[in-house]
Amino acid sequence: MQAEAASQLGLIQALSAAGGSSVAESQIVHFVVVGGGRYEDVTQLLGIEPSVAHNPGDTNKVGHAFKSMHWQLNSGFAEDRPLAEHIEALLAWLVPRAAALRELWLDSSLYFQCSVKCTHTFGLHLSREHIRQMAALGIGLDLDGYSEPGGAAPNNSSKPTPLRGAA
């Protein structure tokens, strides 16, 4: 089942690989599950290995213990693709797993973690259908915007400045 799920996500990404780019320097979207329990249970329920995961009590690079479970699936798209494309691809993969997501939202928080770095302002348009699907699946939205007036730093090599009102 995991191989089938990974194949489906890869197909969605390949189909969306063509097309223009955005004015933002970097756009990233992850589907995130945070809560109690163990990430291995989320992996089994959704049928795909996470891009990043940890359990409560696991330690980070500097030895601090995580307080909660974190399971993350990256969209797999290049950072020059618009946020809506990342979200659309993740939704296409998640919608068939609605029953599993309903189990997860009982004890966990489900959301799209979106991050945009740009040299100026940016916008995000999600269609009514995107919002309807997200709501039906119990998926929230966390949008972080960073303005780097001198140009986006490659590979997060500098600390970005959050945009006003982007909390």
C-alpha cells in the first residue's frame, strides 16, 4: 500500500511539473500531523512514509526532547511552484484517505504548513473547492511569509524577517 501511495503522489507531482513560476523566491507546503501517539501509527494509517517524523521523547540535533508526535509529508514540488499547486497535489493524495484523516483528527492537529520567502509582498489564492476539501478533511492552514528585501537567502542561510501581520 505504501508503494501505491508513493506512486500516486509521484504521478501527481509529475503532472504538475510543467507550467510557469511564481514571483516568490521560495514556496514550500507540507502536510503535517501533530499530536499524541506515535508517528509509526500515522504512517501505517495513511500508507506512506513521512518526509520527516518524530515521537514524543525523541531528541533534536541539540539534544532537546520533542513534546509531541510530528508527522510531515512534503509536497515534493520545486520551491518555485505556486503554493496552490503544492496544496492541490497534496489534496489530490489526501482526499481518497478521508476516513483515515477523520480517525487522525480526533487526537491530532492536521494542517498545511506553508512557507513563502520573497523580496516583496505576495498573495495566496485558494479556490472555494480547495477550502471546502480542506475543511471536509479537517485540515487547517498555517501560512508563514518572510520578506528578504535583498533577495531570498539560499538554503535558509540567513534568518528571514517575518512580514507584518503574518502571524
